[in-house]
Amino acid sequence: MKRISPSRTVLRRAATAAVASAMIGASLVACSSGGGSTASGDAKDIESALEAGGEITYWSWTPSAEAQVAAFEKAYPKVKVNLVNAGTNTTEYTKLQNAIKAGKGAPDVAQVEYYAIPQFALSDSLVDLNAYGFGDLKDDYSPGPWSSVNIGDGLYALPQDSGPMAMFYNKTVFDQYGIAVPTTWDEYIAAAAQLHTADPSKYITNDSGDSGFATSMIWQAGGRPFTADGTKVSVNLADEGSKKWADTWNQLVEGDLLSSVPGWSDDWYKSLGNGSIATLITGAWMPGVLESSVAEASGQWRVAPIPTYDGKPANAENGGGGQVVLKQSKNPALAAGFLKWLNNDEDSVKVFLDNGGFPATTADLNSDEFLSAAPEYFGGQKINEVLVQGAKDVSTGWQYLPYQVYANSIFADTVGQSYANKADLNDGLADWQKQLVEYGNTQGFTVTEK
């Protein structure tokens, strides 16, 4: 769930490595000790559980969580929700995995990002929400987030937010150097060269190697490097889309046209404020980050569709997640009722949006109020019109690995080395693939290379 909190889009590599190490030991496929109930109820059980009341525990780090819990308890006074911030993304996942392996200590409901859901679903730790008729809610959500919470035949979360990608650009810098807003990646590379040649202190963007960004870019390029069907996994980081992205981005890496300033660092915020970094290719949750953390650049930034390879609309998700119900829950129907209210109730979603979230719900994405918002920070531009169209342009069919948390943790030591050495990203992707195949085969998966 990333948007206002930077930790929502970019995994801190050290933390990711720590959680990956914590998850190694027993096979990921065989490590489940879920405990608790198996949830075989139906939609009526939710109504009965909410009416009867009870107590559940909810792990979340979203800025809106406290206000949402308060609103829920006001609507359902017989239900007590114990809100726990167990840490951000990988920190929480370590604790969650430890509780699952121990067979006790897991919450009833937990926030989990889209890329991590398959790992917990495959270990048989999550309640399949189809048992409560949640599959009927499909049309309430945009396609990208909905596909991310469906693993195999199961529905393991309801989407809370989404991160369709867009290009955030500093219009002041573009105007100063006569740079046209790029609509294709070829134009983007030309703009990068034009800007850096005119002023060597300025870069089109920063990128020193981030797994979440890379996978989103491969997705946008049409790549589908990961497929999983139960324990059968295939990895092909040399497919057409992966190679298309690597060959394109190589021109920026090898041409020294990217700032090496780490994302979410103090220098990064400073660079966004003074124009040293002129664009960000990232998810739709970014406006809240810029407004709250780069206030000095108010009025300078604008939003445009993400560039594409042929000028035709194509997009991917970057960041986002939802909530899951753990099988350890002693009252899964009540937990599911809370989850449904959290991500499907109009009042709850409004609280989420008021705290800077970008919705996954189609009703909110299409509402006049949301589309007509024209924040002063972006010069009065109706930025949500661009971002919502981006959500509609997200291509489906993307899958994460059932051990994506581990995959992200070794990105810096594989593809990241290509960035560091200004070398061919294809070689880094090949090294990443080799290690992902080897790891998966030690964790109870049958992994093949296409």
C-alpha cells in the first residue's frame, strides 16, 4: 500500500534481504503451519458475524488505518479492532511468516502488497475469500489490482489501492530547456540527452536499480517473465518485453544519463525540489509524496501518460496492495466482514482517499469529484484524468513469482551490478534469472527456463 509513505513503492534492500533470509530455511511450499480455521462459510456468515460482534486484530502501516478503524467501530459498535503497526512491508512480512510457521501469533487481517500475496497464498496461509462470495465484487475494481489478488483459482485479498504508472515531470525545467513532453521512449531518451547536454547537473530521472521499478517497466513493455501454476514456475527474463525494456534503458545507463541519487533519500527530495531530477516514472500514489515532501516545487510539476514504445497506450502497475484474512483467525467471517468494509464501503474508501490514497475501486476512479480535482501543486492540472486513464490502460496477465520477496532481495546483487558498472542490463537479467531458478528449485518448486 504505497503512496504517501515512500516505503510503499520502494523496498529498502537491507530490509528485503532480512525478510528473505527469515523466509528461507524450510521450503516455502511446505512451511505452512497456518493453524486456525479453514473458512467454508458464505456471505450470510459475514452478516451474522458483524451483528454478533467480537474482537479481531489488524496489521497495517497505511496512514489511513487508524481513521478507518475508528469509522468501522462506529458503524459496528459490537466489534473491536486491535490495530497494530507491525512494520512496513518486509518488516511486517517477516513477523507474519514467523507467526505462520509457529502456528500462532498471526493477526486476523493483514495488509500485504500485491507482489507478496502469491508467497503467502501458496503456503496455504490465507483464507480464499471466494468462500464469502467476494468474487462477485470483481466489477467494483480496476483490472490490474483485481488480477493481482487472484492467485490460481483463489481470491486472497481485496484491493485497497492501485499504482498505474505515469510520468511526473517538472514543467519549469522542461520549459527552460525547450524540451517537449515525450510520448515514446525514444523521445524520452532524446530528452534525457538534450537536458544533460544543456546542463550536466540535471538528469531526466534517477535510477540506480530498483526491482519494483524494473518489473513494472518490463510489464509495461509487454514482458511476462514469470508464470506460476501451483508449484510449477517458469522464468524467462529474456522474453521480448524484458529485452525491449533492457535495450531501451541501456541507452540511459550506458550513456550516463541517469542520476545515481538513491530514491527516498534526502538528496532525492532535494533534487526533486531544485529541478536536478526532471521526471519520475512511477505510480499514481506519487502526488501525495510530492505535495508533502517537496513543497518547495509547488506549481512546477505536471503529470503525463507514461511514454510507450510505439506511441499507443500501454501501462503497468507500480506499487499497491490489499488486505488478507489469515487462516489462523478464530473468527474468519468477522475478519472478512471487516476487510470487505475496509476496501468496498464508500465511507471507508473516502477516508482512504482523504489520506492521499489512489483508489482501486472503479466507482471512485470514475467519480466527477475525483476526476475534476485540480491541485494547485500541479498548476491546477486535473491530474486524476491522466492517472485514471493510465489505470484503464494497464495490461493484464502479469504474474509475480511465488517467492517475489526473495527475488527482490537479490536484485541489487544481479541487475543492480549492471547499473553500477554501466553495463548491459540484459546480462544482469540473465544473472537474476539464474539465481531465481536455482533458489526456486531448492524451495519445493519445479522451475523451468523458457
